[in-house]
Amino acid sequence: MTSVALITGATSGIGAEFARQLASQGNDLVLVARDTDRLAASAENLTSRYGVNVEVLPADLLTTGGLAAVESRVGAAERSIAILVNNAGFGLPAPFHENDVELEQQLLDLLVAVPMRLTHAALSQMIPRRAGTIINIASVAGFTPRGTYGAAKAWVLSFSRWANIHYRSQGITVTAVAPGFVRTEFHERMRVHTDNIPNSLWLNAEVVVRHGLRAAARGKAVTVPTFRYKVVVWFSSWLPKRIVAAGALRGR
């Protein structure tokens, strides 16, 4: 029986690359995003290219109805989701005290509450089947004191470590993928300039996703794509936190 993978934020960047690579492996897909037109175009492309079945689920995960619809699909026993990729997210360019608190609440909801709820829904049908893979997109920012974005991603790292240990014996793997800077629409949507970031620090989504899928297949709880970012994370763990906080380790 063909496995079904559900991906949030599936029409661009890392999410779109997860859709491509999972489809190339023969998985059917459920694509979740807000833009109906982009969802339809992505589904048509993936179906024609890989011959897989693709469902589209237009949903704004920051609305009660949108999140409930996705939770319902993730927890459904029929055509159950074997692979859940919690990828949807955004960043805020301004310092915490300058942001509207409602924007900060939305950031917290999308980066923490949404993956928590979708993971909970997935476990409701994965535990009885004793099988499942959950991939949470974190960030190297989660290893450093980098404002509310970094704090949210630190939660993803900690939660994934715990869940991987707790549910491993029941056949379920939970993996946090923590990339650095990735060439996607992420920073463009934040409307921030990235000219000061060295080319050597940029990753492409294909590498990040390939690394993440390999780590999940091996049952790893947390993975940092590429050796260069493993070194960055290692150094950040040893440097004084005030120096790390003043650095440029933000975003994914």
C-alpha cells in the first residue's frame, strides 16, 4: 500500500522540496497551504511528473477552522498519514518590542502550537498502527538566543528530542531538521536584505530535505544539515551567550 505524506507550507521552499522528494519516492501527498492556485499548480505538476495521487487542502493554519481541517485529515484512519512534515512558518524582521504583540502571538502559534497539535493528531492514528514518521522543521536559531523565533525553534528541538525517545518503541520516529540559511522565499517575505550573508552559509532546499529524510529514516531525533552548520552549532554552544546573541545566527 502506498504511503501518504502530508506537508504544511507545501507550495514553496523547503515544503515544496519535501513534496518533490517524497513524490519521487512513490509517496502519495496531501499538500497544505493558503494559496489555492499555487496548491492546484503544485498538485498538477507532481501528479504528471511522478504519477502519484495528490490531495490539496487549502487552509490558513492561524485560523480555528483551517487548523481544525488539517488536524482532522492528519488524524483520519482512512488513507492515514504515514509521514507528517510540519514545515509552515514565517519570521519577523523587527525586534520583539517593536512588533505588534498579535504578530508575535501568530508566530508562536504557527511555530509551536500548530506542530504540537498536528503531531498530537498524527499520533492518534500512528500509535494504533505502530508506524509513522514526523518531521519538524526547526532551525540553527533554536540553538542560540535569537528572540522569539529562536525560542520557538528551541521548543521544536526539545519537543522532537523527547517525542522521538518516547514513541520510538511504538514504531514512530520524530525528527527535527535544523538548517541554517536556505535559499527560499523566507527572507523575501520578511522583507529583509541578505546581501551581508556570505555565500558559503547558504544552503539549497534540495540538500536540506535530502539530509532530513535520511536522518528520519535512520531514526535521528535532531539533525543539522551540512558539516559547516554542525560546526556553527558546536561553536555557539561554547561561546558566551551574549556574544552568540549579538551574532548573525538567525533564520533558516
